[in-house]
Amino acid sequence: MAPDISTLEQLRDSGHEQVSLREEIRANLLAALAAGENPWPGLHGFDRTVIPQLERALIAGHDVVLLGERGQGKTRLLRTLSGLLDEWSPVIAGSELNEHPYEPLTSESRARAERDGGRLPVAWRHRSERYVEKLSTPDTSVADLIGDVDPMRVAEGRRLGDPETIHYGLVPRSNRGIVALNELPDLAERIQVALLNVMEERDIQVRGYVLRLPLDVLVVASANPEDYTNRGRIITPLKDRFGAEIRTHYPLELEDEIAVIRQEAHLTAEVPEVLLEILARFTRALRSSSAINQASGVSARFAIAGAETIAAAARHRATARRDDPVARLVDLESAVEVLGGKIEFESGEEGREDELLQHLLRTATAQTVRSRFGGLDLSPLVDAFDGRQTATTGERVTASEFLTGLPELEDPGLYDEIVARIGTTSAVSVSPAADTDAGAERGESAAGHRAGAVELALEGLYLARELSKESGDGETVYG
């Protein structure tokens, strides 16, 4: 709850001290670090690279621009900055610019402060209201960001030179808060010029008004490195105003890639951890492929959408065929079919897109098989396929149907060992709408996990050229 203080007199009696925005952020960040707390929840893979640079920039009080390709978590990182603000901060009630009661800025607020004295009404803003985000688009105007003359106020009878005829834009209305500008170079150059005074002198100028409003704002931005150059779409003086330019990156470690997928994906069925590993390896293979346009990047959203798609395929099969709602290897095919449009291929690869995606998916699957089944002797399973025995799976083949069609082994314990190597850890749904009867379904999902583990073993044997595989009409036959 907001503090129970409603007037300037009560605020002074409470001992409240006014501090600048940068001092506030610096103090809260240092307090969190001293207490061993993590000020950056939900961010993976930046601990030793991006985060230390950002923390040093904030302690120094610098405006910050994050440079990186799409899907690297720039916006998410910017949004966590609001957690470094005080939970509640006082403002003059009804103030357009969220002025501190101790320091009214506009002529209207100064007149109110002089008239009301200690009875000046005080309101409280939550930290979430002090973070403002703007997607920079070419049609953004100076009026949107800084302000302009309001013709309606002039029509009401005010003089054109009266400061009260000004309608303030996004930046002044974010006074004593954080302004985040996504894709900064997409702003037209004349709009970038309008930000120069805000960034350096911390004031604003609106048309011909002699107006000086010392704003207390922290400007943070995101940009693509290709655009954020003197030859790109950013003017040099604005580039010079940012105190810190920090490069972001995709997760460097496989574990961080998996953690991002697990955290962000909203799943409608169980997805075993091993499938997330394949998706993560697949995504990383795309980022290192010469056939993919790396300037546009391969967003983390690619793997997230892939996880959601294979979960949806499992839910579809579970509903149509009364199967266990557990994703299996066969569901990865459905993900690849719909995700190709999320990446850009090099110009010389026209017509080979599906072939390239399938090749990289097989590579990711083979790497995962080696990591999970390394040292396990699967030759008895190969021997069980004697030329007549086959195993059929597919997007509409239930787990029980697949398991029933498996060959019998001299040592049935091999199947148990295969399942044990995969484990039953799942990235479970976080979508409430998808959890109808989910508790009962998860309790009966052993067959789905078992089928998924054996499918992966068979696919590994096929990739090692120990078994054959034929696919068509939604079915896959190993033999």
C-alpha cells in the first residue's frame, strides 16, 4: 500500500528526503548487491558479460543504449530497471510532470505550492508507473516525445505565449522516471535532434517558448548494431550523449538457452527436457550456419515458439487419439514446418530452406543422443530388428500403440535404461487455460515419457546408420 501521507506538511514531518533519480537507482542497486540479492530476475546468460557493464553504467549515472540483434533480451533487460526504483515516490497531486512536492517545476505547480503551502496535496506513484516504453517508429513526431502547442487550450482563450497552452509529450511526462526507446535508430533524424537537450542539458524546448524545465529522467534505448553507426540511421551527436553502449548477445551456454525456453514458453502439454535440449541445440546450429543471414539473427523466440508448437502437437494428439499429453520426437517435425519463416536465409539458398532445416535438426538430434546415451550399448535393440520387425510411430500414433509395436528384447531392462537416461523431467505448462484435468493427465503420462525416450534411441540409431527409416502420410517406420 502507498504511504498514508497526503499533504506537503505531512511529508516534511515524516522526514522524507528528496534525491535525484540517478542517486535513487544507484543506492538501491548498491543495497541489493551488498545484500547478495539478484536485481535482474529472469535473465539468463548475461551474468558475466552484460550485467556487470550495466551495473557499472547505472552506478556512474549514465544513460544507456543496448546494442544487439533481435531476440537477445534487450527489452526484458530494460524493463527490469524499474525494480531499482523506490516502490513509492511522492508527487504533487494532479501534476502533469510528476513533480516532487519539494521542487515544483511548472508555473502552475509553483502557484499551487505558494497558494496552498503545507496543505499542498501529495499523491504517490508506484515504481511500475515510472517506467515508460516507446517503440521508435518513423512516424513518431516531436510532439509525441517532447510536446507541442495544444490548439484546444488556445481556443479556450489562453494567450499563445502562455506556457499553459503546451501539451507535454512522453519524455516530460516521464519526469523522475525511466524512458525506454526501443529501436532508437528508427526515429527520424529531426526527432533525434529533439532529444539532444534532454540527454545533455536535461531540459526541453517546445517551439518558440522560452521554457526551461530541468527534467530528471534516465534515458535508455535499444538498437541494432548495424543501424547504430555514423553510416547508419543514428546522428553522431545523439550517439555521443549516451554514457554507455553495451553489447548484448545470445546465450553462450546451452544450459542458459534451455533456461530461456523453459522460462518464456507457455506450454499446453508436457515437454520433456530432452526435447528442449534438441530445440536449443537446433537454434544454436542455426546461429552458426553460413546459410543463415546472421545479421538478422536467430531470435530466442524461435526456440520458444518451437517448444510451444510441439506442446500443441502433443495436446492435439492427446485430444484426438486419447493419448498421453506428452510431446515426443515426432512432434519436432511439426515445429520445423511452421518456424522456417522466422529466420532469413542467405540469397543463394533459395529452394533449399527445408533441406537445410532438416539437416540442422538431425545434427542437433544426433548431438543430444550422444550426450544422453553415450556409453550405453544399444546393439541388442539393433539386433531385435531382424529384417521383418519394424516399429511405427508418427504424429497420430499414440504412445501405447508405439510401445506395443516395439520388438521384444532378450534383456527387457534395456528399455528401462533408455528411459532412465532421458529422465522424466518436463517443462510443464504455465498456461492456466491449458490445464484442464492436467493433474490427472500428468499422473498417467508414464507411457508418453517412455515412448519419447525409445523414439529418441531409434532416431539415434537411424542417424548412426544402424537402422533404416521411412516416413510418409504422417507415419515413420523404423526397421
